[in-house]
Amino acid sequence: MSRDRGGKMPTGSAEETIFRIPPYYFLHVLDQNTNVTRVEVGPQTYIRQDNERVVHGPSKMIIVPPRHYCIIENPVVKNDQGEVLTDKMGQVKLQHADLEVRSAQDPFPLYPGESLKLNVTPLKIVTANSALRLRAVLDFEDENGVKRVAGDEWLFEGPGTYMPRKEVVIDETIRSTIIRPNQAVRLRARKEMTDRQGKDRVTGEEWIVTKNGAYLPDAYEEVVDVVDAVVLTEKKALHLKAKQTFKDVYGNTRKNGEEWLVTFDDSETHIPDVYEEVRGIIDITTLTNRQYCVVMDPVGANGKPQLGQKLLKKGEQSFFLMPGEYLQQGIQDVYVLGEDEGLILKALWAFNDGEKARQPGDLWMIRGPREYVPPVEVEVVTKRKALPLDENEGIYVRDVKTGKVRAVIGETYMLTQDEELWSKDMPPAVELLLSNSKDPLADRSERGGASSVAAKPRDKTKVVTYRVPHNAASQIYDYKAKQARVVFGPDLVMLGPDEQFTQLSISGGKPKRPNVIKSLCLLLGPDFMTDVITVETADHARLNLQLSYNWHFESKEKNLAEAAKLFSVPDFVGDCCKAIASRVRGAVASVQFDDFHKNSAKIIRSSVFGMDENAKIRNRFVFPQNNLVITSIDIQSVEPVDQRTRDALQKSVQLAIEITTNSQEATARQEAERLEQEARGRLERQKLVDEAEAEKARRNLLELQANSAAVESTGQAKAEAQSRAEAARIEGEAAVQQAKLKAEANKIEAESELERLQEARTADLNYVKSTNDLELAKSRELAEIETQKFKNMVDAIGQGTIKEIAMAGPAMQAKLLGGLGIRSTLITDGNNPINLFSTANGLIGALENQTGGGSE
């Protein structure tokens, strides 16, 4: 029988009779006679009987090494000596439904009925800072004499090795919670207990542990959270609220719902307690020396908010807003007022402002330059600034007490506490005309159209101004005084609070339509207007006349009555055109078409202007209601209304033109023939006159020829003599003139040559002078150089050396001459002396040459 790899013997079949059981192996044998199963332990050779059967094995015994354990279910019953007990039939006794923990021991077999519930398992090692939470499932008394009842829980804290018991189960492994600096662990009691500090805790109670290090929760403690401390600085505070009445870590009793701040002065760090609710971090409020704030509901000396009260704080200072406090309008800057600024103040309740008592609702103004911080009893209504106004600018001011409105113009003005800016409303049409950028005079042909430039909204508090152009007038009506005034341009109109412009709605277009042109000023002219009217002649011919009228107003600016008459007719253009059209229609209706066609200008002018006492047409038509004067009428076009009349008129005009053309052609032809006959007669007459004149001329020619022949024969000699004399005279004069010219030419040549020679000599002299100057300068510089050189040489050689050199030559020469026997000799021609030293030098040179030649 062989072993398998796991040390387990293969199970023998029921037919085998011999079983070889190795050491530490066992098998179960069933006696079929008694029905009792026994254990056979090796080493042995077991021979099976016929009434026996091997029901298990051979199997390896259970080996529990050191620091291991296993759990046996239904263990055998043993006596005090450790022997297995059996019943009277020899069957081993078992503790049914029971467990047994077996630790390290000798190998043992499993008896029939026993089973291995838990295999061999290492013992649980509990490290430091950890524990096992144990729970009793059976009542028992441990080795320390502590009685445990089922359901009890306790900890097995490390370091150590836990030995299991059948009465105890392991619920979990608990790790220690590390409490670092500025941290705390928050715990909750799972049932009534006593914590590690010896305090009794009830179920659900929470507390914190702040001691740094590892904290191992007890069996009935659970870790809720690890709480970090809030680091407080001089600029941050912690806002807390009490969940119930308790005493905090600083020894202060806090009521349920109470709120307070923990600042840097209390502690550098704060760990919120379980009864403290963190509402937030409060930043410090800092005021500079140019700031202030108003604290609402400030906390009093008793620590309670004073509801409804205010507290003014001025810089420089820093503070925390206590719970329940808030700033009314945040941090505000101190009011710094200039010379042109002021503040409107209002008293909220009675107080003494210096020496003056203020009542609630009082309004007053303070002016700059100054600084101002309003107390809590005062509300700043608004800040006023002086408005600088030019002489052509103004504002509307209303007194809020009396309601009176006035215009302030041309000064720097600041509204008082009882004044406000008043908005002057204008009719929409007037607003549009004021905002229109068109010039009433230059753009009068476009006054009916819309402006291409976007209009800016008018400031209604400023005085309404309007520039009346040159040669125009504008009417302003004061509804309070119930009187009107007329302003003639060029001028600037400034409306008072109760004044309004008189808007003009004038007819326009061709033919005239009412309310086409809107304007605030009336142009006085001279100008023209064009209208198209329809007339009917006596023979019922309907015509369209386009007439243009030149007009102007006659008015005196200083005469108010005359000026007011200009605006007495609202639409002077429409009235004028209607009046003229009625006159023209009446005049044309009394004449035939042909007469009107021939005398249209006269008929129209006479109908409009009328006739004077001399039966002449007047030159003007005056409307006395508004002094409008029509000076001339221009008939621009006359067109029939009916198409048939227009065609007939066109045919008649063409026929009249054709007749006139034929008549003019016939007249021209007859005139041409007449002129041709007259020209032919004048030509024949001229021929006869010319022939007579030719005969007279021929006669004169013959006479002259005869005279010529006589003169020729007698005066030829005289003529030749005269011609020769004249020729000689001319030749003489020419020779004289030629001689004069030659003399003048020679003179010019001589003068030119003389001038050239003079300039050449001058140039040569200048050149020679320059050359001499250069040579002189060169010689001077060379002499200076030689002098300096000689001086430098003399200085270098020294005076004594020069003296010795100068003395050496003559002495040697004197000795030479003495050797020749010559004491002193002077040979001269009487003019130049002879230097014997040179002679001596020559002699010495000759001797040296001879000596040199002989030596060679």
C-alpha cells in the first residue's frame, strides 16, 4: 500500500483483509455484530475479520504545531487523566453539539463521530495599538476569575497572542486612532459604560479625546470622526453656537442656542466640542483713518445684542463683528467735501448737533471744504456738487417747500436742502425739433424730412435753449404771465419755467399741402415758394399753372405790435397761396384760352398785384394781417389738364410754327432775289465806270511814256554823273566808317591784351611771392631745425669736449708746421687770407696717401 503526495494513505476497499497502518495514521473499523466503531492506530498491520468493515481510513492523524489550534466538533468525553470514556457497549462517548479547541499537542486521531470544524489555524497575533473585540456566546468564567455572560463584549488588547475559546467569538479587529497635534477624536457610547478616564457614559453620548497619541476605543465606544482644530489668527475668529447648555473648555457656561466668538486672544487653536456647532470663520473688520462703519444691533457689556441700536466705529481700528451684529451699509469712506461740494443731512431722531437741537425729519446742508462722518442719528440724503453754468447755460430749480420753480442762469450754483432739479417737459414735436440737427435756414429745403443724425436725449433739468438763425424770428409764450415775446435772430432763446415755443406748422409741397413743415422759427425772407394751381378759361380749357412767388416780411424789431403780427397767421404759406390762387382763377375764368395763352404773364400779374391809378401793374402785393409782401410772380409752366386739349394745343402750336417758318422762308427768298438784282445792276454800272477809268489811265500812260523818252534822251548823262558822285560819296563814307571801326577794334584788342598781361603779371607776382614765402618759411624752419639740432649736439657733447676738439686741430697743425721749420707764414693776395691749417691738412693727407701707396 503506497502513500499519496499529501501524506494520506489510499483508502482500502471493503474486500481487503489486510491493512498496513503507518505511524500517525488511523482507521475506523465497524463491528457489524455489535454495530460499534472503534479506532485502530498505527503503526500496525491490521487483519480485518469477517464481521468487520473498515469505514474510514487509513487517514493521517491531526497534527497541531506550536502556536496553532483547531476546533473539533462533537469531541469525545475524557476523564481527569485524559482517557477517553466509553459506554458499556464499548462505543466512545461524545459531547454532542459541542466544540473543543485543541492547541499544540501530540498527533491525535479523530474518534468516530468527531469532525474537524476548523482546520489547523495559526493563533491570532494582536499587534500594538490594536485589539480584538470579543463577544461571549456562552456564560463562563475566564482564567482571571471574571464571569462573562452571553452577549458581553470586551477587548483583547495587543501586543499578545489570543488563545481562542469555544465560548467566545471575534467580532472585529480594532485599530488605534492616531491623535496628532491640533486634532481630537470624537467618540460615541454604544451602551452605558465607563470610559478610559473613569467617566460614566450613557448610550448615545458623545465626547472628544484630545490627548495626543494612539487611542484605542473601548468595546462599547465607536469613533464618529477625527476633528481637526481650527487655527485662529489675529485676523480670523471662530463663530460657534451651543447645541445644549454646557461648560466650554475655557470655563464659560454656554446656554442652549447661545452664539459667541473664539478669538486669538482666547486660544491659538480651537477644537470644536461635541456641543458646539461651527457657524463659520469670521474675518476681522479693519478700518483705516479714512473709513467708518455703523454696527447694527451691537453687543452690550452683558454680552447680549442690543436690538434696534446702532454703534458708530471710526478708523483706525480693527474688530470682529460679534454674533448678531452686522454693518448697516458696509465699510464706508469718510466724506471728503471740496469747496464746490455739500451734503444734505436728515435727522433720524432728536439729538444735539453742537449747540443746535435737531428734531426728527430736519434737513440741513453742510458745505466743504471739510471731512464729515455722519453720527448714527443722521442720515446722508444725498451729496450735492456745485453746477458751473456759463452765461448761455442754466438749470431749473424748484423749491420743495413752496413749489416755486425758477431758472438759474450764468452762475455756479449749488442746490440747497430745500431745492431740487426740476424737469421741464416739452411737447413731443417740439422735443423732436430741438433735437434735430438741421439748420432752419441752410436746410430749409429738407425741413420736412427726418434727420440722418441720431438725436441725443435732452437733459430736462437744463434750461431749454434755441438758436434763432439770422433773418428769422421765434415766438415764446409765457403761460403764467399770459404774454408772448418775439425774438429776432441771430439770438439765443432761453426758456423760463413757464414758457413754451410757438410751433409753426406750414404748408409745403407742390401743390401745397398743410402741416408739411414743422419749425420753431419763422424765416423773414426774402425767399420764394412754388405752387401748382388748376384754372379754367372762359372757353372751359382747364390748365395747370406752376407759379413761383418771391416774398418777404416787413417788420420792425422794436415795435412789439408789428412783431406779434408775424405770428398772427399760423400758416402764412397756405393762406398766401390760396389767396393768390383765387385771384388767378378769377382772372383766368374771364378770358379765352387764346388770349390767356398770348398774355398769360400780364393777366396773372395784374390779377395778383392789381392796377394803379395810371393803369399800370403794381409791383407788390401786401397781406396786412402779417405784413407778408409778394414782390414778383414767375410762371414756370402752363399745361392743359385735358389730354385732348393738350394734343390740340400741341397741334396748333406745331401748325403756327410751320406757318411762321414758311412765311419766313418766302420772305427770305424774295429778299434774296431782290438783293441779287440789285447786285447785278451795281455790277454792270461798275463795269462801265471801270472801262472809263481804264481809258483815262491808258491816256496818262501814253503821256508818261512820251515824257520818259524825252527825259531819257536828255538826262542820261546827268544821271550817270550823279550816280558816280553818289557812289564816290558812299565809298568815302564807308572807308571812313571802316577806319573808325578798325581803330576801335585795335583799341579793344590792345586794351584786352594789356588787361590780360596785367592779370598774367599779377598772377606771376603772386606765384613768385607765394613761392618765396614758402622758401623763406622752409629755410627758417630748416635753420631752426639745424639750430636746435646743433644746440642738442652741443648739449649732448658738452662745452669742455667741444673746447678740447677745437684746440686739438690747430695744435697738431702748429706742430706740423713747426716740423717743417716754419714759424709763422701768411700768404695772401691782399684780399683773402690763406688758412695754413688747410694746407697742413693737405700735406698730411698727401703723406698719408704716400704712406699707404708705399705699403701696398
